[in-house]
Amino acid sequence: MLSKPDVLNMLIKNYNETISCNALDLDLMYDYRHGSQAKQHSVLKSKPDSLLFQLYIDEIGVTNPIGAKKDTQKITMIYFQLEDLPNNVKSMLKSIGLLAMYHSAHLSAKSNRRKFFDSIVEDLNALQTDGLYISALRGRLNFAFSVVTGVHLASIDIGGFQKSFSNGQFCRHCHINYDQRFIPLYEISHVQRTQDQHDNLVQQVLRLNNNNVIGGVID
């Protein structure tokens, strides 16, 4: 993708235009780098010219109609996209790349899950540290990882939340209980999940190591 001069030109042009628009009105957020989290991003702080890329996780089902077993096999797919492409280009399928795929059933084992994601994290860290040499530019481009997105089921799975929606604190955004689900939001308020509080729940789960769900967190 980056070997094509037109793609590079679009990336750099759109990046510069976005930076210029934000400079005119700092109250407007045009992309991830203009949010509060980006201010703490170690790569963006040291390399503010880094291009953004994000991951998207989904699950597909495949079958072999001529095989002995015709059951649907679920495959976890991880895609990547460069966020600094123009919006009309990002909506095209050819702007989305496949990063990894794995048989979903194998990811239920923590050891397999760790092996699978460790290699991805290692590659992403290397990309953020070293960048990529682009021959057309005769130089390197820096990159910064922004977010992991995905369908709801994939998001709760990768986030380590409980997969049951019929009990407990089933929401990954707040601490609503299942028995409160029919209460109108104007009659009740729910504590929002925060990073520090979530990290604390994860540490409790790891210490207990008994597959119990704590505050909607299981892994």
C-alpha cells in the first residue's frame, strides 16, 4: 500500500490538512491525536509526526460443504487501517489490510491467546519504535498505534469482560447490573468504568486465578 506514490501523497496531504484545521480551532477533535488520551501517548509525545493506525477485530464463520463435517468454523480476524487516509478512501475495502487470523476455538485457552497476541504486540511495538523505510520517500515514516475497535462480542472478548449478558455487570462501559436493565436512565445513574478501576479489577482476577467474574471482568 505504501509503495504507491498516490497513497503516500494522500496520507501526507490529509495529515497536514488535519493538523492545520485543528490549529485553527483547538476545541475541535479531528482524529485520535487531538484527544486527551493522545496527550499521554508515549510515541506521539516523542514523535508527533507519526501517522496513526488502528486495529479492528471481528469473527467470521467458514464452512466446507463438501467435507465430512459441515459445521461452521469460527475464525478471529484482525485487520488494520491507516487513520490518516482521507475518509472517502478509508471507506474502501482496499484500504483495509489483514493483520492476523486464528481459529477462534483455540483462543479460549489463555496460553494460546497469549502466544497469538504477544507476536502481534511485538510487531506493533517494533513498528512504533523503528518506523518503516519508504523507498519512494528515501526516508522513514513514523507510526503510532491508536485504538483497537471491533464488534461488541469481539470487544468484550479482547477486553476480558464476561461474555454472558443475562447476569451480573454485563456492560463494558459502566457497572449496571442485570436486574437494573429496565430502569430508565433518567431515574438511575451508573458508575462509569475507568482505566485505573479496570486495571484494579484485572489484578484482582489475576490474583484469585479461579475463573470468577469480578465487576464484569473475567480475564
